[in-house]
Amino acid sequence: MNRIESGQKPTEEQLKEKVVKYYDIGLNLFCKQFPKPEKVVEEAWNNKVCCILTGTDTKENRKINDFVKSHNVFGTAGIHPHNADRAKQEDFQFIEQVISENNKMVAVGECGLDYDRMFSTKENQIRCLEKHIVLAEKLNKPLFLHERSASDDFIKRFKKHSDICRKSVVHCFTGDKETLDKYLSMGFSIGITGWICDDRRGKELREAVHIIPLDRILVETDAPYLVPKNVPGLARTNVPQNIKYVVKDLARYMRVEEDILIKNAKKNTERIFQIGLKTRTNYVPNR
């Protein structure tokens, strides 16, 4: 860490190091598991974790847009594929509005395709994803992407959108090496969660992550879900400060030192989401 000499004005990099160690790029804050959202982000901040709140429908997008204005967090706005059947044009107009007007709303999404549980039809999921792609290109913002059991259709949607791939992140990746290699070849960055900590479910992921370049890796908790299984005794509700356990296992399977992973994930997050001191208008220690 760069030292700040007495009487010397700190550089932007020194200030960022002092305040934030980790970015949790995927926190689902407004849910029943978190009755006191302010406390969740305060405890994260006190553990040097800055969170990006995930928007999945208009109600949540509205809450996030309001919340980020007065707290040490950022947000995304989008329509989750589970909600695609209910998506209306007004929802996309609202996404465009809040991202255009609030520079702490840093990405379009969560959006994508989910053919696992099929809460919305394939047709509506595809239509909804394509609208997000167009909107992200218009706003020059990254996409915060979701994909489950839908990689073929997901890849097809981006064949004519290579530029947006290089700006965007596939969040909570849980697939195999073959799929990961395809996403990396398209230019996507990759978000990894506590799935990597699961001996039973994370085997394929553990065998794949070593191919992720250090300039394409991001880390997240997906809290309150996906509690890391590599730490006995953790509460059943995941929290952002558990990101250190994700990093520990991810570094092991990427075959890099933890400090190197932390540094690169932080740098990648700030680059992709265009996070700097000029946008962190509320970044003061919580009292």
C-alpha cells in the first residue's frame, strides 16, 4: 500500500486504497433477509467492502436509485430474466432515466437468460435481454449479466455486439471451462461468488477459473444468497464482508496470491463500472 507522508496531499490511488479493499459487485440489498439495509452496507464499509446493489425490477431499481445517493454504495438498474414476462416499455424508460441522471448507477442489469427454472418464457427473456443490450450501447454503460442453462442463446444475442461484451461482466458465473472459455473469447469479464467455495457444486468451476486473465476477474457475494461453504459456522444469511472467503478459495484455484487477486479485482471493477473519486460523492467513513 502506498504511504501518505505527513503534510503530503494524498493521490487518488492512495485515497482509494485507504477506503476500499474489496468491491462486492453483486449485493441483493432489498430483500426480507436484510430488514435493516443501512446496517448491512455500514458493516460492509467498516470491513473495507464497497458494494454494488443489483437491480432486478422497477420497484427495486427505484429503491436502489434513491439509496445510492446517500450511502457508500453504487447500483445497477435492470429487469432480471425471471421478470421478463412482466417487463413493459415504461420499465426500460425508467432504467434509462435513472442511469442517465445518477452517476452512481453504474450498469444496465441484472439482465440475461435463465432457462433453469423458466419463470418467464424464452421468447420474452430474449426480447428483454435485447432491449437491455440496445440500452447499454446507447448509454455507453456495461451490462451486468445473468446466464443459467442458456449459454447457446446467450452467445447468439451478442454476435453483433462485440464492443459491449468487452465492457460487460457475466455475474455469478457457475459454469464449466468450455463455457467460460467462450465468454472470455467474446471479451466478457467474469464475476465469481461463493459457488467456488462449495465442494459439491463448485467442482467444475474450480477446474475452470485458472483460465480467467487477471484483468477480467471480479468478485461478489450475491448476498444474502450463496454463503461460502468453506468456513464452518457462518450464518445462513450471506453478507458482503464474507467476500474475503470467496477471494481465498478463488485465489487458490486461479493459482495466484490473494493480494494479487484483490488488487486486480478492485482495479477491474473501477475500470468496468467507471468508479473513481469524482463519482464517489458520498465516500466518507460511516459514523
